[in-house]
Amino acid sequence: MHIIGYSPDFAADFARLNYQWIEQYFRIEDEDRAALDYPEAYAIEPGGEIFFLLIDEQVVGTAAMVPKAFHAGGGVARFELAKMAVDPSLQGRGLGKGLLAHAIDYARDQGANEVVLSTNDILTPALTVYRDAGFVAQPAAKDERYERSNLFMVLTLT
């Protein structure tokens, strides 16, 4: 098992894994299509990254780190953890925790102060992973990009 950064060769896997879980629990929204159909414009071009978790060279997990705020002198101050997914047949094995830890290390290495995410409170296993990593729910926060979003979480890095 290893984690690599973005490669256009795996863009279809980024879309596949995320469309799968979103369709299972919710409905696909315009923001999903923009992110999943155009991953480079979504995360890479603004200065972020998309990670791929591979087992035997097969993509089994993915997560994007999307810049949301910048330091006055340059560099990303806040990343959004977005479009994190693990193949359903491999969930519950700690792969998501490893992928999340890698993404958080990336944010720290980039000099970010915090990582934010938008989620839904029915995704209990994901919430456990986020809370275990130190993310804290923020009251009364709403992400207008998604109908399904009813929970906003923040991880302070500094």
C-alpha cells in the first residue's frame, strides 16, 4: 500500500470512487460534477493536491486538498479536505485514517494553519475518522455548495 500525488492517469478513479459513495447516500450535485469531472481545475491548478491510495497499483482510495485561503506573503493558509473516498469493499481497515493522516501532513508541510471539511452527520464512520484526527465540529456552519452538507469541521494545525 502506498499513497501518491495527482496523476491524470488516475483522474477517472477519483471520479469513480466519489460518485459511488455520493450516489449511495445522497444525490450528485453541480459542485460534485465540477470537482469530479474536472479535478485539475478543482484542486491542482489552484495550488492543491489529490492523493491516491494504491494497493497492488490499483486505486482504492482518494482525497483532495483544495486551497481555500492564502497567507498574505504567499502559500496556502487553509485547505479543504474534500472528496475523500475508500473503496467500499476495503472500508473499516484503517485505510481512510492513513489517507487522512497523509493529507494532514501535506497541509502542515505546505505551511497551512488549518484544514476544514464539509460533511453530513449520517456518515458516522467518516465522522469518527475525522474526530480521531482532531477535527472539531463548528456550530451553525452551512456549506451552501451542497444540499447534503449539515456539518462543518475544522482542524487547527498551528
